[in-house]
Amino acid sequence: MAMKRGLSGAGIHRNKGGGSRFPLAILILFAVLVPLVFFFGRVLHPTDLDDLATDPGKQNVDWRERLALQHFKSLFTKEVIDVITASTSDMGPLSLDNFKKNNLSASWKVVGTDTSVVDSSEPSEADAVVGKETPKGNEENSSDDHAQLIGKPADLVRRQLREKRRIKRASELIQQDDEAIVKLENAAIERSKSVDSAVLGKYSIWRKENENENSDSTVRLMRDQMIMARVYLSIAKMKNKVDLYQQLQARLKESQRALGEAATDADLHHSAPERMKAMGQVLSKAREQLYDCNLVTGKLRAMLQSADEHVRSLKKQSTFLSQLAAKTIPNAIHCLSMRLTIEYYLLPPEKRKFPRRENLENPNLYHYALFSDNVLAASVVVNSTVTNAKDSSKHVFHLVTDKLNFGAMNMWFLLNPPGKATIHVENVDEFKWLNSSYCPVLRQLESAAMKEYYFKAGHPTTLSSGAANLKYRNPKYLSMLNHLRFYLPQVYPKLNKILFLDDDIVVQKDLTGLWSVDLRGKVNGAVETCGESFHRFDKYLNFTNPHIARNFDPNACGWAYGMNVFDLKEWKKKDITGIYHKWQNMNEDRVLWKLGTLPPGLITFYGLTHPLEKSWHVLGLGYNPSVDRTEIENAAVIHYNGNMKPWLDLAMTRYRSYWTKYIRYDHPYLRTCNLSE
């Protein structure tokens, strides 16, 4: 009984303890959950705070919400609360779409979503109504909550304003960039207009045909096809493939006709694409039947060698023909010479004389020596010199020509006297002292060996296989007019100083200053032409010969004929003509130098030449397309040395105007002979 009561007492005691703990747990749970449920219900189903403030029936509830909110703030950070507050819709629960619309950063965009935001700087009508209806007692609380509600939209407005500014700035930069590009293009166009078309072949990057970098791609493909067709033609013939051989031959002829002389795709015949396609089909067939790597390689190598030989042959022809063209007189100038000659010999003897003959031997005047057989060229030299002279009455021109052009040269200057200047024309064939017994070069020119060298002998009979030194077989070297420059004291015995001029020069400034240049005891005043490694003595003389090697420096600087001041007193003292004769006799077999007057001139005046300022004499207008225009403009004399003489069709057009401006193309004799610019 006692035990039973103890057990029952223990059970009763346990039941009492359990019964007292359960209500306590429920009470604690209720005390925690009720505020949370109330708060989340408030959050998920928010009421208008302004309505609570204005409605007396709701004021009793509002303090509980604020109390719950204070407890809620202690559980979450401020950033989380701001997001929840700013993303809560007035008419519904927390919206993910609304969160996306209002809380994206400036770098995010939601396609298809309208995210317009009212400018926070101007209060809306709803804000005005709320402001009017809000009592003073709740003004502070409502303003705090309202600040939380509009905090994020204001940030959005600022972000949008920043985005707009960025877009505006980007558009301004793009506009500035476009304007800069337009300026660069305009500047490039202006520069392209100033490019000399004579040198570049009228090339311009703005021309339509240059828009396509591969404007000749079809032409090149057709040429490649024709090369392979010739290879397979040879192989087909070798392997007795008659049908294929005939097909290749037919397609090759068609391609040749379609290609013609075309240089670009635009020049091709309209049938070219069809011919190219047909050729491709035949070549594919030939490759299947005939291709052999060794055979094809051998044929291509043979074709390459043949083409190389053909190119060399054409180069020799071109060299020969250019030399020939450079030294021949155009028909129009020959016509002028013939008409003037006829007119001269129709004149009575008393009308053939020039005035002011007393000036010819006056050493106080400025004397020029000009040896030429070209009437038009000589007229440009005289006319340009007189035009640019300060006082033309003090200038005297001594012209020497051959008997063929003697009448024409006289008649031209009788019809066109050079102003107040004095002029005199002589015939080289009337210089009786200039004979083979006195002049070694005349004796050599009359020798059988020289005739053999010039006219026949073991030289090739075809242009394509011409000799390597064609330029030395020039007809001008047979004329004594070219060698007369070594006999100036004999021609003008009473003069002390003379200026020698070639007939392919143009005078652009007054030259009287040259007579006051101190030659410092030297005989020849000339402009040097040597550079770092060219136009030096070893270019003109044979230094393998002991006579040359012992007496001259291979690196000595060369100089130019064309405009030279000669001191005839020093010439006579140093016996320059005797030095010339000595070396000319030693070169009878042309072992010291080839033909010409510059090599013997370099030898004769070695150590006796005074260098002049380069601006006195600018050379290269007859062969160099890149002579600086500033140098030309500043030069006293410009020289068309080379094959491209200004009176020939070979002349470079960019330089020709400097020469043609001293010719009167309206002259009746020039019009009669069809001489024009």
C-alpha cells in the first residue's frame, strides 16, 4: 500500500509538473509569434499610413505596428529593410518584378519594361494630397516613413540622369570623331591634288579604279591558266594525247583573244568569264591525265628561263632605241632647220651679218661659248640667258655649229635677234687649224679601227643581241663639236675668261656673278657631282690600267660639263690642250676610258678644277624624275643631261615647262613645221 501510494504520488507529482510547463511554453510561443505574424501581415498587406493617421479608428493599432517595426529592425540590417521598404507596392505584397524595375543598377536594362520615374525634385499630386491630409501630430513619423519610400526612386532618377549624361557625352565624342575624320579626308584630297601627275602617272587613291586592291585578279588568273595550258600542251604532245592537245590549243587561243591587251578586269572582253571557266575544265582534265610533278616542274623552269632571256633581249632593244631616239633630231626641228637654211641662202650677203661685231673680242664683256647643231635648243639657251640678264648689252654669245646647220642658225638669230646682246655664228668646218695632224681625236675618228668599232665589225647584227656599251657608240662622238671644248683658247685667242654652256640647259638667273668668282689659280670652275659612292673617277676611268692607277685617285670627285667657267689665261699657262692631246694619244685603243668627253675632261683638269656652289648648276632633268623642285626653282642653270631631252617626246613632262616657256610657239616658222608644246 505504501509502495502503491508512493508510485501514485510520484505519478501525480509528474502530471502536475508536466501540466505547469505546457501552458508556459504556449504562452511564450504566442508572445513571440503574434508580433511576428502581425508585422509580416503588415508588410505583406500594408495599409496606408496616411489613412491610419487620419482615421481615429486606426490610431490604436498604429503604435503596435511601430513597436513591431522597432523589434524587426533589430533582427535585419538597414540595407535589407531599405530594399523591402522601397520595393513594397501600395496595393499588394512584395513584388519581384517591381524589385527588378526599381532597383537595377545603371548598367542593367530590362527589355520591354517601362521604368519611368517621376522626378523627385517636383512633388506629385498624390504627395500634395497626403501633405494636406497629414495631421501635425503624425507629421514627423509619416515624413520618416515617406523618406524611406522615396529613397530608392530618387537614386534611380539620379542614375538615369547620369546615364543620359553619359549617352550625350558619347554622342558628342562620336560627332567630334566624325568631324575629325572628315577633316583628315579633306586634307588628304587637297594633298593628292598637289601630287605631280607626270611622275606618278596620274595615279590617285581617290580614283574609282583604285577602290579595289585586286582590280586585275581575273586577268592574272587567266594568265596563270594560259601558262599551265602551255605546259600541258607540251606534255600532251610528248605523250601523244591528240584529243587533249587539240582541246588545250583551242582553249588557249580563245583565252588569248578574250584577254587581248587587258591590264585590269575592267578591260576584259565580256566573254572572258566563260573562256576562263572552259579553260579551267580542260586544265582539270589535263591534270587528271597528264600530271607528273617532274615533268611540270621541268617545263615551268624552261619557260622561266626563256622568259628571262626574252626580257634581257627587250632591255637591250630598249637601251639601243632610247639612245637612238635621244640623239636623233625630231622631224619638226629638222623641218625648221631646212626652211631656215633655204631662207638664209636667199638673202643677199650684206644682210647676213650681225650687228655689234666689235664686241666679239672685248675682254671686258661677258662671253659665252655654245657649240650646237640644234637650232631650237640653241635659241632657248640664248633667249633664257638674255631674259634673265640684268644688262643684256654686256653679253656676247659665240655659237659654233656644223656646215649643215650653219645657215639655219644664222637665219634664226637674224630673224630673232637677242635684244641688245651680241651674237656671232661660226662653222666648225672652217677652222682650218683643226685637222687630224694637230688633233688626235680627229685622227682616231678617221682610222679604220674606229670605223670598224662604229659601223660594222664583229658587233651583233640584231638589236636584241646588241653590245653592252651601246651608249658609247653614240653618233655625237663622231662630231668635232663635242671635242671643241678642249680648244677654247685656239677658238677665242683674245679672251681671258669664258663661260661654256651646253645646248640642253636653261638659264634662270643672271650669270654675271660667275665672272667674279675667284678660281684660286685653277682653270675650270664647275659644280661637283659626286655622292658617297657614285660619280667618282673610278666610274669613268679604267683603274686596272697602270697609267690611270699611278696618276689618279679612284675616289676623286667628278664634276659636270654643261656650265663651266674657264680661265683662258691659266689654260694657256698650264698648256691644258697639250695635256689633253697627251692622254688622248694614249687612249687610241680605248684602254683608258670609253668614248666621250667627260673622262678626258676629268683627266685633263685633274687638280685644276675649282668647285662652284651647287645652286649655280642643277643636273639630272634628263634622267632623274625626283629632282627636288625647290632646287630647280633656286638654280641659276638647270641641265637636261640624259636621254630625255626637253625637245623629244621622251622628255619628262614635269620638267618640260621650264624649257618650253622660252619658245615662241606662235612663230610662223614653228607653226609651219608643226612645232607645238
